[in-house]
Amino acid sequence: MKTNSRIYIAGHRGMVGSAIWRALEAKGYSNLIGRTSAELDLRNQEEVMNFFHTEFPDVVIDAAARVGGILANNNYPYQFLMDNMQIQNNLIDASLKIDVQKFIFLGSSCIYPKLAPQPLKEEYLLTGPLEPTNEWYAIAKITGVKACEAIKHQFGKDFISLMPTNLYGPHDNFDLNTSHVLPALIRKFHDAKVKSNNKENIEPVELPCSEPVELWGSGTPKREFLYVEDLAEAVVFALENRLPGSLYNVGTGEDLTIQELSVLIQKIVGHTGEIHWDSTKPDGTPRKLLDVSKMTDAGWKAKTSLEDGIRKTYQWFLAQEGAIKEVKITQP
């Protein structure tokens, strides 16, 4: 791949897309293309085809999607299914028709069956029922994976799918109504700390934070988390190498319970109150750990530890919230 190749990153303003953009710039790629949703509605097939016939990208990286946590998936199933199918179908079809050199489709580990053996291997796809709380998003992503596989099989084109585990990092969504678990935990512990501090007219950094935090479920499910900048490096790796397969898991190969994650985030944020678990709320899939041996064998491995990644993410959150003067991140 040449550094002046025309690379279109769909969703370049989001957490994943912006990380990919930064990673490519750092590697010297100078001809990056991006459009906001206001400039280009990826759900509109005519708009997408007109864009492709104007720009003629050499590479397309699909980091565009409607995303959210359990609550958002439950409340908006049609939008999670249809919006994502329209976005990816338009991008995949246009890329095939104008003969792009490479297409990289980004999905999610939720494509695998709820009770599949752990760790999750790529061949477990479509071997059992999905987790009901996010099946709409998962079904959409599965169709994208199979479309890329079909194109690679039928036309021999370099269309591949990367399935990252749970992502987090700068530009994440911290809205408690639509966010995933890790940013939601950061937001909850941070808000509880600030609320506790504001109850007393003293220097907030010195005040013990007694405001309790209520979290969903039992805390027993196990999850794997990948820092978004590591995913961006995996995308660059896939861009610069022709991988023989059509589907690759991208993760760390390590997981922990939601309870362990909560304690870690609580320490990093500096909250010292109690944690209350609401067992009436759903847990989701009991465990979701990726087998990342295919990517490891290909030559790529994640490098950011979970604690380091969370600290960097919280620093970014504080800077965006304008709260850096209110609280201090605890040090190791």
C-alpha cells in the first residue's frame, strides 16, 4: 500500500474511525478521506454511490455503525438492525462496483453465539443462538461479514473482516443511556465522586468520596477489553498485509469479571464509596473472550495493558468534561 493511496475511513469522527485516522497519519499516509454524517448519509445508497464515483478511493475502512449498550439495543432494535445493514451494504456494494483494492469491515465479538465455547474462535460463527440483548446489532454485523466473505470467495478481492472485542478509549461514548459498560463505569464513578465532593465546602481532592454507585447485574460476567488505539494498529497491519482468511478476531486474549473491572476503574477514578449491584438487571452473555491466535500467527498483538488504557481514557474524559481541576486521578 502506497502512502499516497486514497483511503476512505467511514465513521472517521467516531472513537474507532478517529483512532484509525491518527494511526494512518502517524505512519505517513497522506491522502485520507472522511465525510461527516451531515455531509454523507451512508444509509442512502444513491448518495454513497455518487460519493464513490467522485472520490474513487483505493481503500475503504468501514468504521461506521450505530452502536450502543444493552439499554440502547433493547429500546431501538429496528434502528440497530436496519441502520447498520444499510450503512455496510451500501459501502460494501459500492466498493465492489468501483473495484477498490482493499475493504476492511469492522464488526464486533457479539456476532458469536451466546453459549459458544470459550475462547471464541472464528469458526464458531453461526453455530448457535445469539445473546438476545444485542442480537439486532449482531445480525447486521454477521451479514457484513458474510458479504465480505462472499466477495472474497466469488471475485477474489481483498475484502476482510476484523472482529474486535469490547473497545474503549478516547472519543468513547459516556452517555449512561447509550454507552457500553467500561465508559459507563467511568462516568458513574466520576459522577459519584463529583457529587460527593460537592456536598462539602472543602477542597474536593482531599474529601473521601462516600456517594455509593449502583451497577447493573451481578458483576460475575467476564469480559475482554481492547484499547481503541491498539485496534487502529491492527487495522493498519491488515491494510499493509494481505491476510489469507476473511475473518479475524482482534483482542487481547485476556478477560476479567465486571466486578474486577469496576474495582479497577473505581481505583483509577479515585472513588471510595460502596458499590451496590442490582441483580434484577440483565447480565448479558456470561463470558465473551476471543481466541486471537489467527491475528497473533499473522504477526499482530495488542500492546496496551487494561490499567494503562483506562488511565488514558479517563484523562481524555476529564479534559473533555472540563473537570480536570475538580478531581485528580489516583496514581499506581
